[in-house]
Amino acid sequence: VRAAVFASGTGSNFQAMMETENLACEITLLVCDKPGASVLEKAKRFNVPTIVFDPNMYSTKEEYELEVLHVLKEAKIDWIFLAGYMRIVGPTLLQAYDGKMMNIHPSLLPQFPGKDAIGQAFRAGVETTGVTVHYIDEGIDTGPIIDQVEIKVHKNDTKESLQKRIQEVEHQLYPAVINDVLSKGVKS
Ligand code: GRF
């Protein structure tokens, strides 16, 4: 099974997947929409080929998604894992990878979708937040939930300390869910 990771930023989840010894698929492509993002250095370190595109160079989402889709097909990619990919996926990719696209989000969805979910939870003063892995649909963090882990907010937490704990959970949960879904064909 061949998978592509889509990322826009740091790529710590990408790194966690690459460092998972028994991952049920091979990550053979990294797709990045931010020239200069540090995930690109990580891909180089792991010898994963990359495609980088700048959405500002295209007049529509369909235009760049068609180009990305072409590369995905050439590379025989079966699955797409979004990991800090800061764009809404459009119909072009959704139709081609229906049910074969997951995302990780740092909250207990449906609470706190969208940007800065950790900040949203922190400011709301919730006692419990968490991490969700879900399938992708046309909305923002609205697709069917595959798995969630709860994380307590401690009294003395800062946004940074909470974020650190959330990321540690993400790095365990995402590879585990990938393995579950790919081996058992789990679908919620
Ligand atoms: C993660 O917190 C993920 O849940 C969210 O974006 C962040 C990406 O972090 N969607 P990284 O680039 O994998 O370090």
C-alpha cells in the first residue's frame, strides 16, 4: 500500500509516521503547499520525494488539485494522510480518493474545528480536550470520526504545555489508526 502525506508546516506527524517501524503502508510521497516549510527538510532526511506547489500561482483550486492528482496517480498512491495541511480539499481530490483520505485534528471533534483548535480549547477553559482522526469530506474537520483520544487540561497548563501533550498523543495515535484502518479495513 502506497500513501502520500499532505503537510504545510513542521511535519512532526509526518516524522512520527516515518519513524513507526511497522507502519502498514509505505509513505512514498510528500505533498506540500508551502515552499520553504520545514516538513520538506524532514522529507529529504527520510528520502521521501516531494511535490511542492504554491496555490497563489493558480487561479482555481481545481487547477492545482488536477496537477497534484496527476502526480498521485503516476506515483500509484492509494491513501492520503493529511497532517497539518492547511487547505480545504476540493471535489477533484475528494472524488478521486473518497474514503481513502484521513486527517488528524487537535481537538475532540466536533468541538473546535478549524484553525488553532488548541488555542480555542484553551481559551474556552474546557477540562478535557483531545485528538481526533477522521475521514475527509467537503467540510472543515467534519468527516466521519475514526478514533479519538481524550486529554485532560491541567490547572497549571499553558497553551504551550497543552500543545506538547496533544502532539505526543498525535504521534502515537495517527500511526496506530493508519495501521488499524489499513489492516482491518475499519470504517466508522
Ligand atoms: C497537528 O497538531 C495536527 O493535528 C494539525 O496540525 C498540526 C500539524 O503538526 N492538523 P505537524 O506539522 O505534524 O507538526
